[in-house]
Amino acid sequence: MDVAGLDLSMSDLSGAGLANGLLTETVLRGARMSGADLYRAHLEGAVLDEADLAGASLVKAELDRASLRGAMLDGADFGSVEMYDVDARAASFRGAVFHGASLDDVDLRGADLSDASVSRTFMQVVFDDRTVADGLTGTVFGPAVVVDAEGRRELSGADLESWLNGRGAKVRVLPC
């Protein structure tokens, strides 16, 4: 499926088979895509703001430079996903799975990672005081940037682990 560059805002693609799809720079603002199969889909530069991707499979998908602001991604599978320079502010990742994923320069300020699962996940991300990590479990590689009342600071190792676990996570930060 090649819909690269099209505006599919508010479309209903729930349960759609979009594996290996070319959705590069596609605008999917407010689209309903719950349960969609986006295995190995190319979503580079896609706009998924306020989209509903609950329960979607994004295994091995490419989301570089995508926008996920306010998106609903609860229970989505991000196994081995590639995300670089992604804006995921205020997105909901409740119960999502990030096993073997690479989140590089991903803005998670105000995001909800409640009960999400990580395993050997590279998370060079930005968190803030509004980021929810309650029930987040597994292992990650850092470092991460935290923006709070103290300013902007980079945390890695035990400091990152302490920051996350102080918010209800049960995460172990692995050495790089």
C-alpha cells in the first residue's frame, strides 16, 4: 500500500492490514487505526497527532521524524521499532510493548507510559514532571533528558533508574 504524502486525516483504518505500507509523510491526524497491522511500515515524517492506534502492531516500523502528539497508542506493540526525532508529547502508551526498540531523540514530555514494558530498549528521550511512568517495567539504555523545575539535565545509569523508579516504574538501566 502506497499512500505516501496523502492526507488521510480522520480516516477509519481500524484493523487494516498495512504491513510494509508506504505511509511516509502521510497525514493521519485524528485517524482511527486501532488494531492496525503496521509491521515494517514506513511512517517517516507521518503526522499521527491525536490518532487512535490502540492495540496496533508497529513491530519493526520506521517512525523517524513522525509526530505522535496526543496519540492513543495504548497496548500497541513497538517491538524493534525505529523512532528518531519524534514528537510524542502527551501521547498515551499505556501497556505498550517496546522490546528491542530504539527511541532516539523522542520527546515524551507529558506522555503516559503506565504499565508499558521495555526490554533492552534504547531510550534517549526527553521526560518531564508530567511524564507518567507508573508500572513501567523492564530494561533500558540511557541517557535521558529530564526537564523540570531544576532545569534541563541529562540522567543516565543509577540516576535515570532512580528518577524513573521514583515515579512508580520498576526499570533497570543497563550500561551502554
